[in-house]
Amino acid sequence: MANSLVIGRIFGIKVELHWTFILLLLLSLLLSTFFLIIIILLFVCVLIHELAHSVTATRNKVRVKSIILLPIGGASVIDDTKIPAKVEFNIALAGPVMSFVLAAIFGLAAIFTPPGEITFLMQNLFVLNAFLGIFNILPAFPMDGGRVFRSYLQKRMSYFDATMLTAKVSKAIMALIVIATVIFAIFASAYSADYREFLVFWSLIIVFFLYGGVQQEAQLVTLRRNTKGMRVLDAASKNYLSVDQNMPLPKLYLAMKRSKQHIVITKMGSRYLLVDVFKRAKGKAEIVKDIAVQIPEVSSATGIMDAISKMQSSDSSMVAIVSGGKLVGIATASMMEAFVTMHIASRK
């Protein structure tokens, strides 16, 4: 994700820190050491919250590619594009449940620890985790509660209708947050101006975050409906050069020059890889496999939106289209987006 910083891996899952969390850490440095400790512990709590999602997903045979951490929760980037409503319900609910469990632990710790800074710290962590649990269970995209609400609605309506209704509820919740923030800023004179400005600032960030999530979900489900029946093979191209993985790079250059192809594919074992001619391999690159990079593979019957989702979740600019173990074409993001745009325009 462009707005996130990769900080490591847990259980093979890439962990990223969103810029809002980085901003909060920087702001805490300006306030106090105690506040910095709270933010660091909040980071740990959010990570545990997201790991609850990931573990539940893994147990349901849903692969998680990465975790993005935000101050108000996080997001687990999942490769699978079609998840049953019941499975989505369980995965989404796991995070808030874990936050409530953490809140209970810190709450009990605050009761049984002697009065002092440790007790005050436990009280703050209790409040923060309770807030995370409550906020994330709100029936709004992209929060966990939005997915829980949608999966519940799917018992009575289609996936499209459930998504659009959840989007409407999400916008109503955003409106309530804005109204509550304005009322607080105007009438809460008992609080300092700095505190009110800080709260308004973070409320606006939350609203923009929610708005972006709602728009993304609504656009995605609309595109899926408009592209129903379209296969990735429909947008495929065969304008690429296939070469042996052991081909020396000087011969690769000559082959590209003769064929006038700039997309080069090679095969290693049963997988097809993109030959990245701009890649700087460690050491001296001498043959094709030294500069080959993995790209996601999809079957020729895969829907075009599923292929786009697969490509995005893999941080790849291309997918290899395979049928019967053989490469039948490649498709880039621009190819698929242009094909979808033309398809939708032709129906108007």
C-alpha cells in the first residue's frame, strides 16, 4: 500500500504501518513520554486485533497477504476474492472480540494493581481497547462491523444489495460523527482549545477514512455487477516473448530487438514469471532467471474483476493466464481497465 511503511512479517504475513499511525507516533513525541508509551502499546493492541482476523482467516483456508495497522484498527489484505458470507462474518467479528478481550484484561489489571502510573496506564489501555472494539463493530465500511452487517444482510438479499445498503448506513454514521464533532467543538467549553482542535482533527481523519472505504466498496460491487460474465481471457494479450530461463542476457536483448516485444515471460518449474529487464539483481545478473520475478496466475475462466483483485492483492502489475498448465495470455491492469471501460460504455 502506497500510504504504508513495511515494518516486518509475522507468521509469513507482511505487516505495514499506515501514515496516520506514524503521524500519531510523531505527535506523541511532542507531548510526553507517558503518551508515547500508550501509543506504542496501542500499536501492539491493534496488531493483536488484526492477528485475530488473520488467524481466523487462515483457519478458514483464506490466505492473508498483509496487515495494515491504523490507530483506529487496521486492515487485513486477503488474496481470496470470493468468501462465503458466514466465513466473512467470522473473520470480521474476530477483531472486535479480541479488542474486548484485551479491554477486559487491562480493566482487571487496573482493578488489582496498586494506585499509581501503572494503574493509570492500564485504565487508558482499557478505554482505548474498548473504543477499538466499539468503533470497529459499527456497521460501516471499511470497519469490521460493516462486513459483519453485510454478511448478515446476505441472508435476506443479494451481495450487491447488501453492500449498497451497508454503504448507505455507513454514510449516515459519517454524518452523525460530523454532527457530534461540530457540537462538541462549539459547546464543550470546559475542554481546552488544543484538546478540541486535536479531537476535530482526528474526527476528520476518521470521516475521510470511512468515506474512502465506503466509496471503494460501492465502486467495486458496482463494477462486479457490470462486468458479470466477463473473463480475464477476454482482455488478454499474446504480445509477449517467451524465453528459456537459462538464456544469457545479451541473447535476450537481441531476441527482444528482433521480436519488437518488451514484455518477456519465462517458466521456472510449473510457474510463469515476468522477466524484469530493469531489475537490479544481487550480484551480477547473467541469465534470464536472475532477473525473473513472480506474477500471480489465474485460470482462463477467471472473472475479470477477480483477476484485477488478485493482481492488486499481489502488488503486481500483471497476471499470467493459464489453461491446462499452459500460458494462454497475459493481462496488465491497463489492459483490463480499458476493456472494462469500453464494455461499460458500449452498454450505454
